[in-house]
Amino acid sequence: MIQSTTLYLLLLSAPLLYVAQLAIDFRRGIKAVGNFRGFRHLLSPATVLANIIPVYIPGIATGRNQAWNSKYKDFEYYGTDIFTVVSAWPRARVMINVADPAAVKEITLWRAKWVKPIEQYAMIMQFGRNIVSTEGDEWKKHRKIANPAFSEASPNNRLVWDESVRITLDMIDNVWENKEEVVIDHAVDITLSIALLIIGSAGFGRKISFSEDRKVPPGGYTMSFKDALHVVSTDMILYVIVPKWAMNLTERLRRVRSAFLDLQKYMQAMIDDRKKAEKKVERHDLFSSLLDANQDEAGTRLEDSELIGNIFIFLLAGHETTAHTLCFTFGLLALYQDQQEILYQHIMSVLPDKRVPTYEDMNSLSYVVAVFYETLRLFPPVTTIPKKSAEDTTLVTTNAAGERFIVPVPKGANVTLHTPGLHYNPRYWKDPHEFRPQRFTEDWPRDAFLPFSGGARSCIGRRFSETEATPILAILLARYRVEIKDEPQFAAETFAQRRERILALKPGITSTPIRVPLVFKRR
């Protein structure tokens, strides 16, 4: 009887001790940040459970997609451009949210002090170790190999431009058949298709078009290169989050698995063919540039799996980011007809008689870039950029009155560069919720603009994305006026309601437009 009572007490005390330890660690976390203003929650924002909860519940969780939903509101509420989040479960966790440009600049420049938490990128390691999922000397090796392909002087930039022009004109001629009016139920369908073909050509050196047949080559392949590329780029998230043992459960999952296996085979075959080639053929696509740089780099070469891993990352980041941003751009221009007219007049001043733009026109098409940047400001591809403190340190911020605050940051604290908070910060952006591309033709706050991250670990594909988007926008807007598709069920909505509907997004690998129905009308 005594033994059973003792066992009962032990079983009862275990959860009580666990709760007590959580409470102690939670209090330590609050003390570690000097009780600096911010959220105090039960659930860590990093947990699946906290992200299932759709709305903010005080004391429990911030809710799903809080960074985007709040934008600058949380910083405004706490009165400073940095606030803290201390949570208790499943273990005490300290997070520092930052929307202060000076603090962001310090964090992105001091890489040894503010490190990338590569454990959060473990899922993308399955494609092969790559430039995103590594840190320290290993990252330097990846960056050194990849950098020539993305430099300002890289011939790949001209190829990206030329292929963007070719593919956009191909869509107008062979898909739209030069019709007077083209109705699109969701603009992302065309932007993803264009971006897919561009990454196929400028990324892999395989010219593919909208009308290309889809014959499957011999050698054990199950689909064409174009189809494999399409499935991988569309359903990459499934391959990342679904366990390998479950990839055989449905037809869609089986197709995704086959597409990944085929694309890996295609890439490995391309690597093998170019290694075996007796005569080196000059190519300027991204894949060839990586192979050439790797061959030229004695002693620090990447393994084939690492080359493939990097290409997967460039496909994931480049294809989806540009496509989604272009979709939001068309939606904004359709909503703001006055801004579309300003853009059209600018394009006509650079490209009279609607001539086809050349790579030399890029710098002249400055307002096209301004429109693209304004879209990136309003709809940053990633809403949070994670860092981690490598030591006990501090950050400095101010409030609207200019008062200075020192924020304690303990070693191991998660530090979040809060992109929406930064991009909607009214201290640096006048009327931050307004679509006003002109701001990027003026003296604008470069440290408060972070769509490609910053510092040494900023997005290596920034130039690729800009070079791809500029001719697409210039060609389409020179030939078509973009309008919102009229639908009877929305006839009574206000402009604010229409804007909210058209520009609604959901979280994904990058910020994903839900539905942008448009009409392209011949000018």
C-alpha cells in the first residue's frame, strides 16, 4: 500500500515539477531581456500549435502569420522599433523582433555576432548542402563558387534578359494569340509559367517554350524536363514537409516524388555530359556558370550533390519569388490605374513604337524597377528573417520622440528581422500603406528596405530577379492595359474591399497571392 501511494505521488508530482520548471525558466527569460516591453505567451511562435491558431490570443499565442497581419502595429503599440517575445512552452524561448533600420544593419553586417540559425533550414538539406543551409567556412565555399554566376558583370544577366523577352513575346503570340482581350482567373498562373520557362533556359540552359512538346526521353525517365521542372517548382513544399514514407500515398505525391527523382537525374546527366565533353562549349546559363566556377576552383570544389542542392535552392527562391511579386505588381497596377498610366508613359518614353527592350535599356527603365521595388516593399517575399545571438549583447533602438532604449539580448536568443514592420515603419516611409512607386525615384531609406535580406548573406539572386521582372513588365504594359476582372458577386464592393480581396495572401515558402483575377486589354 505504501509503495503504491509513493508511486502515485511520484506520478502526480512529475507534471507539477515540469510546470514549475517551465515557470522558472520563463521568469529567467523575462529577466534575461530586462523585462523589455513585448509579448509574454504560453506557446512559442516557433511551434506548430501556435501557428495553427488563426488569431492572436493574449497570453496564449501570437497566432498564424502575425508578422504580416500586424505589420508595424505591434511596434507602434509597444512604442519602440524593437520588442521582445518570451514564451514558456515547450521550453522557455526568447525572441527579439526588430524593425529598426540601424539595428537591422548591425545584425546583417556582424555575421560572427548574429549568426544564421541553420538548424531551422534542416529540411532543405535533403536536396544537398547549399548556400542557404550552411554557415561559416562552408558557406564561404558555396558563396565563392556561386558568386561569379550572379555578379553584375556575369553574362548570365544578359541571358536572363533575352530569355525573359523571348518567353514573354512567345506567350503573347502563341498562348494569347494576340487577342484584343485576355481574361485571367488568377494572374499567378501566367507569372509562374513565364518564370518557369525563364529558369529552365537561363537557369539550366535548356530552351523551352509554351508550345514545346512533352516527349519523355529514354533512360528511365517518367516525364519530360519541362514537366519535371513544373511539378517540382509547383509542389516543392510537399516534398519538403511530407515524410518520405508517405510519398506513395496519393497520385499527386507519387508524381511529386517522380518529378524530383527525374529532375535530379536530368541535372546529374547534365553534369556528367559537361564533364565528359572534349571541347568546352561557352554557355552562360546559371547551371553552366556554377559548373565552370567549380572546375576552376582548385581545392574547394563542391560535390555533385552540393551543386544540385544549390540549383534546387535557386529554383525554389528565384522562380517563386519573382512570379509572386509580378502577380502582386499586376494586381496593384490594375487597382491603381493612375499609377499604371504613369508607368506606361515612362515605358513609351524609353521604348517608342513599342520596340522590344534590349539589355542596354535596363538602366533607362528606372520607373519599371521603382514599381517592382514598391511591390516588394508592400509584399516582401519573406516576412521574417531569422538570426541568433552568439553572445550576450545588446541592441539600441529609439521611439518616435527620439528617446534611446537599450535592449538586452542573451546568448542564444532568436532575433527576427521583421520585414513588414520595417517596410511599413512610418518613421521611414511616408504613407507606408499607399502604393506610391515614386518614392523609389527620390531619396529613399535603403536601410529600411529588406526584401533580399542584407549584408554578406543577402540574396545572391537579387540581380537575376530584377533582370527577369523588368522586361516582362515593360513588354506587357506597353501592349496591354491591365484591369480587375469584373465579377457580379463583387459589384457592390468598395475600393478598400476590392483592394483587400485582390491583394490577399497566404503564407507559403514565400508570400503567396490567393487569387488575382485580371483582364489584359490591347492598347
